[in-house]
Amino acid sequence: MPNTIEITSSLIKMSGIFSYDPKKDKNKFLQAGFKHMDVVVLPKGMPAVEKVDKIKASKTYQKNTFYKEYRAIMLADKEGLENDRSEKRGVISYLREQNFKLAFREKETEFRFESQMQEIYLFPDGTGIFSIQISPEHQNINAISELIFKARDFSSELYFETTLFEFHAWISKYVLGGISITGPKIITDEYSGSKFKVYTVIDLKLEIPDEELNHLLYEIGTSSKPGTIAEGGYSAPSKEYYSEIEDQSMFSAFKNYKMLALLDSFTVIGWNNYNSLENNFLKFNTWNKSYFNLYALNLYIRFSLYRFNSCFVDDPIKFRDEFEDFMNHFNLKHISFNFLPNLIFNKMRIAMAVDEEVVYFRTRLDSLANKIQEGQEKKQAILLTIISALSGLGAAKDILEILNRTQTHLQWSDTRFYLSISSILLIFIGILVYFLFPLTIKKIGRKFRKSIAKILPV
């Protein structure tokens, strides 16, 4: 049956995480041919007057569709700002419409495809997400499935202009301006796995039965060969697992398409739902930009939570503060006035186990708080012991007598002696304060260093 399914159009976007230097790396993308992404992707050759109208209409649509908090993050301008917001919390995004002709190689065979668009999303903390739009040489369901299967793997062998690359190395050189996404000392490589994330929208020429559509959704979403479920071989999912996917991960809002949200992929298959930029400007931008932005934000949130959980043991106090700041600004539950963007966003969020990671990290924070409280109580007990011991020395009169005898024995002047005593007391008080309130002292130190870093030239 898969061989008889005809495709009208498709959108396949491979995405991944990388780290960048906010002060040094932005120019790399501009030098590589990227331009600041506008609110909407416009067809080439569109008259200038019509472009202005489309951009204006798109801005109005975004304002009427998405909450301000979400717009401030994902729909910011080229400086990371959204209209009247003064705080730079927004993503700076870039687009390049450059057509690359590529071929995956496996043994002696080649699988040809193209990459027509490349996108970069730069989050303010030095985390970036890239996306490359790809399409197979032949527009059919088997070719789409094979392309996704090969393109997901970091190490797939790729031919470009007679040179052989691993796919991740080609992306690093030709998309990210030389920024590596895998290898030693690459922070994001610790949490990104070995496969890219897949965002796929397929529009069929004709409607197909509901059961067949569900099968196809599963097969494309899991990079399985079309027809796997019907064939019932060893690669087919168990009935229990497939039922779980159907019940929990497949969803729809309208009769002409269904969606599947999984940990590493988001798939949409239907009819009269999507078309290319040249054939339907609105449908293309709805799936390529409006809803893909939801996917990019969820990828960032998921990655950040994995990073917090992984790095937490290295510096609990630092990452606790960063986590609270992150949660206050990026952990959005609702992003739209309309039901469909909220539905899609939250299904993606469930598939990526965002809330589970938040709960897990909160549990670790609670454990830390209890440990800190226990430590404080022990320190207070030690302090009380010291105070009790000092009280045994007698009244202030006795202490002054001891100081006088000590000064006489050392034969120091009043100035030298009492300056020394004052210094010792200050050091003792400093040690005591740090002993009792180490977290507060570290926090003040971090704020001080940040303030100095802003003042000093780079």
C-alpha cells in the first residue's frame, strides 16, 4: 500500500543543538550568508508592495494569536527584543535560502537530496538550534522515509562537491560557520545524543483510511520502513506499544490531518493541509514557521532541563539560581489565545517529558534545601559551643586584662597592637560569616563578578 500513496508536498526539517559564543560567533552566520529572519518567509519575486502588506499582516496575526511572553522569546527582532520589551530574552533568528545538492552514501549506492533553506535560532544563554530543510530527489513516501532515516544519524556519510563528509561535519562547516556540534569539550554533545531531531509535514494527494494513516504516522515518526506494521515482521511494534503510541502520542484537531509527537520527532500527515511556499504562502508559513517555532522552543527547554540535571552536582548553588531564572522566563504552559497552538505546544512538551524533568529537578532542589538546612543547624550548634566556651573566660574586665598583659609582653605600641587585634577580629568575623552563610556569600560574589565583567572591556 505505501507504494500507491501519492504525495502532493512535504516539509522535512532536521534540527540539532549547538553552543555558541554570544560575543564572538554571531558574525559567523552573517558571513556564511544568513540574514536576520523576518516574521514570515516570502516567495522569491514577490512585488515589494505585496511584501510589505504580507509582513504587516503577519505581525498582526502573531499579536492576535500568541501571548506577549511567547512573542518576547520566539518572535523577537534582530536584537533579541520584542517591541516594547527592554530586556533581551528573545531568540535572534537567521535564515539562509541557499540550495545545496547533496547525496548520502551507503556502500556503493547514493541517495540524492537537496537542502533549500537553513535556519539558526540563537538563545541568549549561548545555546543555539539549527534547522535544515531537506527534500528527496523523488517525492514519494519511500524516498521521504529513507531520507529521514539517513539524515537522523550524525555520522551518515555525505557527498558534497565530490568531498565525503560525516553529516554532522558538513553541517558544522556549511551551516554553522565552523562551530562543531559533536566531539570532546563540546558542551551540547553531552546532552544531544547521536541523532538529529525530525520535524515532518506530509500532504497526501488523496485521503486514506484512518488505520492506514495511523500506521504511516508511526512509521515516518519512528523512521521505520513504510509498511512495517502491516508486514508484521520483527521490526514491527508490539500491540501494547503501538496502542500506547496511538492513545498518548497521536492527536488531531481537524479531520484532514493527524499529528504524532515523540521524544525525537514531530510528524504531521494529512491532505489539503500543507503546500510549498510557491503554491500556498499561508499553509507553508503556518507549518514551516508558526508551528516549527513551537518545536524549536520545546527543544531548547528540553535541552536546558537535561543540562541542569546533568551539571547540578558540579555547582548546586549556581545551577539552582540559573534554573529559577530559566523557569521564570522560558517555562511557558500556554502560549496562544487560540486552542491549536496550545494543543500542539503541550503535546510536544509531553512527548519531550518536559514536566517530568521539571519535577525531577525540583525534587533535587528540595533535597538540597533540606541538606543546607541540616548543615546550617550543625553550624549553629558549633557556634553556640564556641560562644559558651568564650563565656567561660569571664567578664569583659578579665578579657581586657588578658589583652593588656599580652601587649606588655609583646612590647607593642597601642596603635600597632589594636590594629592587629582589629584585623584578627575582622578575619575571624569574615570566616564566621562565610561558615554560617556560604550560599549568600557565593551569590554576592557571582553578582559582583558579573558587574565587573560588564564594566571592563571585552
